Amino acid sequence: MVSQELLDLLVCPLCKKPLELKNEGQSLKCTQCRRVYPIKDDIPIMLVDEATIDPA
């Protein structure tokens, strides 16, 4: 799981807005553009090309 310290530092690489933990720690969602970045082996994959867009 991503530590709270790291979560406080991470922002969306596209719009630079805060991220929130989603799917029981399996992804990070941008609060602005709704991009969802996967977390694999406890490492956030912060690449725009790897993100999906959450419709909700």
C-alpha cells in the first residue's frame, strides 16, 4: 500500500491536482481530470499513457 507521506506528495502528472486512493489501494484517482493511475507491486504508475479515465 502507498504510504500517506507519499500520497501527500503525489499529484496528477497532467493537471497537477491532488490524488486520492481508490479501489482498496489498487489505484490513484485525480480529483480534477478523473484519470486513474494503477498501483502495481505497491508502486504508483504515474504515466498518463497508463491511466484510464473514470466516467464518474
